[in-house]
Amino acid sequence: MVDIMDREQQRQAEQLALDIAAVTQRPKCVSAFFCQECDSAIPEARRRALSGVSRCVACQEIAELRARHYQSGR
């Protein structure tokens, strides 16, 4: 038999899940039309797929490689 405390815990868990989903699915910022690194145009498909994108694919790959290199060099 489900008591009042069990129902309240279930309600709180559901509300927490809704709150987390609302925060994690919120757009971060507006995507840029031009790459901040090389100033080339960022394709519309990339801007729609990634909210807040600021680099073209090539520059993003370079930035990720640099970040990995610096992290592994510790």
C-alpha cells in the first residue's frame, strides 16, 4: 500500500526531473553567423543543430585538439 510519504517522494522526483529537463534543454545563446576564429560563414544546418555555436567545423576541431593536447600535457 502506498502511503502519503511515498506519493510525496514520487511527486518531488517527478518535479526534479522536469526542472532538470527545463534547464538542460534551454538554449545557451544565439549561434554566430561567422566563425570567431577564421571569419568564414557557419552553415545554417550547423547553427540550427548546435545552439550557441561560434566556430566553423574546422576551427572547432582544431580547438578540441588543442584542448586535448593541453589536458594530456599536465
